[in-house]
Amino acid sequence: MECPACGSTRVYRSKSRGTLERSLHAILPIHFYRCHECNWRRMRFRKRALNIVIVSVLGLLFGFLLFELASPIIQLMLHLILS
């Protein structure tokens, strides 16, 4: 990883600082990084975990849409079976 401020490659992971950063780190798939040369600090999403989050959200949306589309058909089938 390269520092966007100074271009140094001496970038390392940094600990979460403060309540907000700890909360973000607990909820979102992120890590914090710091440049050893210029002390610039940033957060970055973990790619692998971010893919899992995206797939999960898309799966939930697709499932909800599928249920909404199938709901009238299921109601009709139940009505025909029970009547």
C-alpha cells in the first residue's frame, strides 16, 4: 500500500482510536492505516469482507423482491387449496 499524501510505501495498520472509530470497526469491514513518514492516517475497507457484505445485501434484496412477486401466487394457491 502506498501513502496517498507522500507516496511512501512505509504504511502500516493502525489501531482504532476513540468510540466512533471502534464502533465503525465493529460494524463495518474496515481497517485503519498510518504512514510512517508523514503520519497521515486513513481507513480502508477490507476487500474480502466487503464482497461478503455486498453479496449478503444483494441476496436479501433479491429474496425480498422474489417474495413480493410470489406473494399473490402463494395467496391464490392457498385460497384454491382451502376453499
